Amino acid sequence: MTVGQWLDIWLATRHGIRPATRRICTQLVRDYLRPGLGNVALAELTIGRVQAMFTGLLRANATRVRPLSAMTLQRIREVLRAALNGAIRRGLITSNPARWVELPSLRRPRAVVWTEARVAVWRATGERPPVAVWTAEQTAAFLLHAGCIRCMRCFTLRR
């Protein structure tokens, strides 16, 4: 049995998962796992082969218009790990090579406050921080501009 065949069986026999989760798993299998590992015999799957697939995805990122994020790579690995854990439970393999794959770490962006200087840079260049939060005054100005008088009253009362 190939990895691709096992992934099909695993997806078909997954019960009790939400439709959105099923869609994501199916997409990741279709777009990344089947092209990268689908033809490999399940019994011959090694850490090296799995790592090589992820290395290929990382190298392809350089030419992609929208590169894969570290989170997407982690999700691909998690789907593969779950499928291979199912293969272990069925006695098809004895260990899970996806468990040992090294991927780029997930670095959460640090939130910054929209200061006047950051707003000026954003207006001049269009570049903005990945995560930026408003000050209390900026939030109040937004609520006032949006015409949300009730929310504005709630906001001022809670301050």
C-alpha cells in the first residue's frame, strides 16, 4: 500500500470530525501530501523522505507568489502525523516518521500600539505591522466616527 492509498482510506474512515476540518485535511492531502509522498510505499516511508518533502516545500516557497506560512507547514505535518498514527493503530507501520520532522518555528508576531509615528510610516509607505492595536483614544474616535453613540457611551463608562 502506498502513502497516497493510505491517506485516502484514512480520510474516508475519519468519523466525528467537523466538515471544515475534513475540508482542510482533504485539501492538504490533495495539494501537498499526495504529490510529495503519494507514490512512496507506506512501509518504506522514512524520516528522511518526509523531511525531503518538507524541504522541497520550503524551497518552492522562494518561487511562490504567496509562500506557505510556518503554520501551514505545521498543519500539513499534523495531518500526516494523524494519518500515520492511524496506520500504526492498524498495524501497517511500527513508527511515525512525521513525528521527527523539523520545521521552521512558529513565531507569533508581537503586538504594537498604533503610535503617531507608526501611523505616519503606514500612510507614507503602506507598510503596517502584522499585529497592531488601537489606543483608547483611537478606539473612541473610531466609535464616534462609526456613529455608534451607544457603544461610545459604554466605552466611556467602562474606562
